[in-house]
Amino acid sequence: MDNPLLDKSLDFAVQIVLFYENYSKSKKDTTIPKQLLRSATSIGANINEAVYGNSKADFIAKLHISLKETGESIYWLTLLKRTAIFEYQYDPLLSQAEEIKRMLISSIKTAKGGI
């Protein structure tokens, strides 16, 4: 099944996993990157659950969880960027997350009937 939102969330998760692997080699504290890893990989997992949900309400609820996880991921990425504790190109990751957020908002509105 072709699902651009699921594809983009998976691509984002892959980039975050690669970021985490790169970061963990720096021997710096991984508390914040672990939070990012959890929230970013949860986005696609919940979208996948939404696709296979039992009802429209279940579908919408899972998309809302994905939206929350996207917001959390944006928060952790912004925190890492602002603290500059690890040199990295955060802007492409932030752009990906913002695009996923917009897609989720649009999908939720459509699923609710344009409310």
C-alpha cells in the first residue's frame, strides 16, 4: 500500500536512528537523544497502527498520538540545536518533522470530515 505519510515517517525514523548512532559515539550524555529516538520512532509506529486500526475513531486517535510524538521530536531536536552540545545539521531533521506534522494535521482534519 502506498502511504506517503507512513513513508515519510519511516524515512524520518531512519535519519533519527542514524543520528543517534552518530551521537552515541561522542561519549556524551545520551538522555536527550534517547528521548528523541523514542518519540521519533513512535511517529511511524502509530501511523502504521492507525492504518490497521479497528475503526475511524481508532484511526484518528492513533494519528493524534503520532502528532504528539512529532511535536515532542521537534522539541528535542530544537533543544539539541540550541544547546549545541553536539555539532550536527539539525535543520533538515526539523524540516522533515515539520512536514510530517503538517501532513498529520491535514490527515486528521480529513478523517474528521474537515472539522
